[in-house]
Amino acid sequence: MYTSLFLLLTMDLFNQNNIQNILPYEGITNYHGKVLSEKQSKFFYERLLHTIDWKNDEAIIFGKLIKTKRKVAWYGNLTFSYTYSNTTKHALPWTKELLELKEIVEKESNTTYNSCLLNLYHSGDEGMAWHSDGEKMLKKNGEIASLTLGAERKFSFKHKTTKQKVDIVLERGSLLVMKDTTQTNWLHRLPPTKKVKTPRINLTFRTIII
């Protein structure tokens, strides 16, 4: 039986000069800690909460259309089509705030991205089940940069074969970058919790292959 390795990461441990891989093997996921100040985090959270074209997420499961409480939005350089859970979304043009955040994330991760999938979780009751981001339109073993605004939440990884788990608390204004063979060998999820009563906005910057 594999026990959960619970990581409470801080800026003192993980900073720009000491970015570490939180996965023990067969994947690289770097936690950069807080890349936004408290003032920046509050500003972008409020702007995105009220200006993004949020829609309830949809999935087709066993032939039935399911709508989630969680809301999503999809933005990019072009009107990319992105298909997951048997539904297709089309990217909207970047907003001013998204381009500013994209620039910050690209500088921090030393990678460029051409799209962003946003998730709005209204409270800890809403989460995401175990999955990996392995859609064919995504760059193979490419970086997925996850930026957290609003409520801090636990984020979990589980190895597909050994079932070993790694949990991390994603701080407000923090950046997590999944890359290399992470999506091939590990699942991840945002577990529900009754302890969180406020919304969280998650931005996942990605590269779509044209």
C-alpha cells in the first residue's frame, strides 16, 4: 500500500533559484511557488471572475450530456478546437489580462504557449476527477503551466502503475508546471473539500499543435 506524500511547499523552499521536481520518478512537475504578489493575485482574480466568458463545462458520458457546476473558458492565439470528454470547444481571442498573465507564466517557465483553458470552481464542493491531459492536439510531452488564483486547494498526483500519490497545496498566485512524461505516467485531480468556501480560478496554459 502506498501512502500519500503530503507537501506543504513554501517560497522559502521553492523559489526561482531552487525549482524542484515534486514527482519521485517517471515525470517532471515543477512547483515555482508564488509568481504573483498578493496585490496582483487579487487584481487578476477579480478581473477574470467578472470578464471571462464563463460557461458550464459539458461532457458526454455513456451517451448522455452532463453539465457540471464548474465553469470553463478557452482562449488562444487562433480559434483552436479542443476536444475532451467527447465535447469540443473553440478558443476565444485573448483578453488583455490573459495576455499579461501569459507573459508572466512564459517568463517564469521559459516556455511559450498558444492557448489557455480556464476553470472556475465556486467552492471546495467542486473538483476534478483523476485524469491525464493526453489529447492528441496537445504537444507531446509539452509543458502545461497551471496558475492558481483565489482559494488555495490541494492538488493530487497518482502514478498509473504503482499508485503512489503525491499531494501539494497550490497557493494563491502560484505556478505549477507539468512536463516531460508526467501525463504519460501520472494522473492528477483536484479533490473536493468541505473546508474551502470561496472560489478558485485555475489557468492552464498549453500548446496546441496546428
